[in-house]
Amino acid sequence: MLINPSTYTGWIAPHSIEWYAQLGKQVGRYRYPWKSTVDEPNGETVFTEEVSKTVPGLNVLDVGCGDGGFALSWSSIVNQIVGFDITEDFLPKEGVPPNVKFVSGNLKVGMPFDEDSFDCAYNRKGPTSAYHDLLRVVRGGGQVIGLHPGDDISKELSEWYPDFFDPIPTATPILQILQDRLSSYRHADIRLISSTEYLQSPVDVILMRTFGQKAAIFEECLKSLKEITQIFERHATDKGLPITYSRYLVKAIV
């Protein structure tokens, strides 16, 4: 019988401050450890295209920048870009172009930037709590682009592995939070973009579930690999195990 990994000693709630700190010390970056392919177009590709059309020549803020790779990719076309993240261990320390800066801070005390510091901002799976302070640090009329997990993301995993994954919510809490956070913007549009992700092996199921946790929890879950493999093979296609890859795309005007 499969056991929910969140019951193991040492489990840390995913995407909590403690979880990000542990991930930063373990690997120093925010990168998914599992192997998968994703059908296109998908939320990530559409978001990247929107950012590419918005940031040229501007002063840009990257909220929840992680290891800074996405921010650095725009250095040749922006005027300036600042990456902001709570996890100091994620941020690049060397090889940063002069028009790129990385700042660590906690949104609970606000972003350490003056009013109207930026022409635009994007929030690539960063905290939704950032939208309140973005109204202050992005100039009036500036655009804010966001990308966040859909409420039904990977919903098949909780169906196929009910004792291993938490059940998905019956409502749409992420959408409701986004609607609330964006209610003070001049204009805000939230679009759900869904495609399919294909996990490549049963081990990738475990890697997805234990992302950011201690190695001991991953090793404990490997004891259930036989049962996880049986379920994987029952539902897999020739492309892998198909799961919902959904994202909310936010386009808002300050």
C-alpha cells in the first residue's frame, strides 16, 4: 500500500519559506528534477512569448526569479532587469551583466524598491502576494505578466496514486486568490492554458512528489517503486504518463 510522503518525518510543506531555504542549500537552484516532455503550446511557452514582446528597452522586475536564468536571458534586450527572490542561495553571484541585478528579500515586509521603479514586471510562478506591492513599484500604465499553476494541474496523479498524492481541490482556490490579488489593477485578465505533460518513468513520479524534500524521503518512497511502476504502466502511452499541465496566465495593467 502506498503511503503519503507528507507523513514522513522531516517533510516540509512545499513552497513554504523553509522549503525554499532547504532547496537552496541542497542544490542552489529551482529546477524540476523529473524528466518529462510537454505538448506545445503550453503556459510556459505562451508566457515566454508575452514577456519577449513586453520587456525590450524597459526597466523590468522579475518576481520570484529563482536562480536567475530566466532574467539573464533578457539581458541583451532590456534596459535594466532586477531579479527578486526570497532565497539568497538561489541568486547568481558571478558572471552577471552590468544591466542585471539580483536582490533577496521577503514580501511580508515589502519589496525594497521605490515607487515607480519599473516600467513592467513579470511573476513566473512566484508568490501571488507580490501583486499588491507591484502596484507600488511599477509605474502607472505599466504591464504585469504572471504565470501560476492551474487548479487542476497534475490532477490524474491524485486519481491514480490516491494514497501517494494529495487530492486536488474541488473548487478553484488559486484562481480565486488571483482574482482577489488583481482586483485593484486598472485591468486584469486571467487565462487558463492547458496542455499535457508526459512523465518519462515511474521514478519521475517519485521525483515530482518529493521535489525539494530531503534525500531520505525520496529513498523511503523508492521502497514503493514496484507498485508505482505497475500503476504507471497501466496508464502510460508511448510518450509517457500523461498528466494535465495547466497554468494561469495573468496580463494586468497597473
